[in-house]
Amino acid sequence: ALKQYVRSTLGFPVCMQQLMHDGRLLDDSFELAAAMDLQLILMPISSSQHQREAENELAFAALHGNVDVVRFLLEAGCPHKANLALLRASEEGHAEIAELLLQAVTVKKEKGSFCNGALLAASDRGHAEIVRLLLQFRADSAVTDHFRRTPLFRAAEKGHVDVVRLLLEAGVNADADDICSRTALVQASAQGQVDVVQLLLEVGAHKARELSLLCASENGHVDIVRLLLQAGVDYDQKDKYSKTAILRAAENGHKQTVALLLEAGANSSGSIDCAARHGHFDIVLLLLEAGAVADREDTFLRAAESGHVETVRWLLEAGVDKNLQDKGGATALIRCAERGRAEVARLLLRARAYIDVQDAASSTALLRASMRGHAEVVQVLLE
């Protein structure tokens, strides 16, 4: 317990401590019963057990940014193949400690491999100063993790533009991909890292640009979509499910992205049905007003059921049959009544929709609304 106290206050590893009192060695289990003078002797790192303990202490000190302890341990002969310590310092951004550890590696050919894991960690965390240092010490900028992701990939994904710039200046391959065939450009586009995408496009990253547009559109990153369109990326390219960028954007409710793709001239075929299926009727209306082709009858029924008044109104004005029925015989009025869409019901009644139509189960709009407890709809129908 006493040695642990010395470790926590002064930073000296337990394995190096030897405590004495009046010329007598104290056992590790010794506890102070009263105040007394003690002598602390720091022993050299000798046995393999001590070396392992010292390496663990070195990693602990590196993790917590304790420069003095790291320097002391290295001067005391702590093994400098302590990759874990460098990894911890790189993860936490302790540049001075990272430099101390790197300078302790005296064999030049060891320096590169010593740095590689740390470079991945520092790039992922965005510690540009450490990345620069590791590159100076010959870290392999093309090193990959278990998923074949490079330091550039990991920095781009997190939006660390300064690190991305450093790695590009070091000559990394901007188009290297991971095991899923995703490049740094794709990942930055998917995550909305605008500055990184712009930088990668400026240096000529070109592999999987279409996938980058698909990912940016799916996630609604409109500024990145704009950058990719300006770079001439094919906006009608399909993924393996035959979905284009505009379909992905419509499916996920990204109205601004849909509008931008429409303005660029993207083919909107199927996008209305896609948006309607997912309940994005503000996008449905946008697409209808832009002249997109759709199954208007199905869209009309879906809009009524979802309560999107403006889409229902637009389709009524466009001449959709207000009394059309689905396969189960339900009209738009029945479907909106069952869901409690009072405003849509009011709009359909003003358009002279038939109130007494029965579906295949012989249910009217009034019966459906009553069964569901939609009092406001019942009142509208009775008026």
C-alpha cells in the first residue's frame, strides 16, 4: 500500500522502489503505524519481470501525459520497444511523450514498424502534430488495420482535415479502399465531412465517386452533393439495388438534396413512389410540381392515409378520381378516416367524395373512424 502511494504521488513504478527505515529493508506489506522517516531507493530495471512491469508503467504514464515519469523510466533503462506506450500517447495526443519514446528507439530500421499502429490511432483521433512526428520517424503512411482502412481513411471519416492534408502531402494513395471497397472520399461523403471531401476532390481522388454521391445523397449532406455534382459525378448512376442518388435521398426524406439533384437534371423516375412509401409527402409534392412521373392513384391513397393535405389537394386539382378504391375496396376517405386524418377528410368531402362507399368488409368511412375512436373525423363526416 505504501509503495502504491509513492507511485500515485511521485510516479515511480512499484517494481523500482525499495523502502528502508533505519538501515532496514521494509517488506512490501509494511504499513505505517505512525509518522517516521523513510528512505526511498530506486532500483535498476533488471529482471524480465521488472521489465514487464516497467513497460506497463511506461504505458500508464504515457496515457496520462506524465512526461517526467516517462523520461525517468526511459533513462532508467525501460525497454524502448514499448509500442503500447507510444500507442497510448498517440491516442491521447501527448506529442512530447511520443517524441521521447521515438527518440529512444536507436535502431533505425525499427523506427517505421514502431510507429505504424500509433499512426493509425493518431490519424483517427485527429492529432496532427503527432501524425507529423510519426511521419518524420518513417511511419508507413499506407499501413492498414484489420478492415484494410488506412490512416487517410480513418482521418477522412472523422473529418480531421489537417491530418488528411499531412497524409496527402506525404504521398499517400487517395484512392485506397477498405475491404468493403469504400475509399476515403466515400467515407467522408457518407459522414458529411465537407472540408475533407473538397480537399480530396482537389487532389484528384476519383475512385468510387459515384458511390460517394449515393452515400452523401442518402444521408442528406447537401453541400457534399453539390461539390460532387460540380465535379461532374454521374447523378444517375445506380447502386446494386438499382437505386439512384435521387431515389436514396427521396427514400430518406432529404428534400433539399432531392431539389438539388432535380435542378442538376437527375432522372426522377420512381422517386415519387419511393418517397410516398416512406411517408415523405413534402418530397412527393416537390416531385409532382417538378413534373415527375408517378402512379398518381396509389400516391393519392397513400397521401390521404398519411394526412398530407397539400399533396391530396394537388392531386385532386390534377384530376385524380376522388372516389377511386384500392384492392380492398377502400377509398381515400375510408383510409384517412381510419387513421384519424380530419383535415384530409374535410378536404375530400369538399371535393364531393362519396361518404357511403363500402370496402370489401362492408365498412364505410364513418364506421372505420368510429371503431378507431377518431371523434373529430366522426364529427366531420356527420356534418
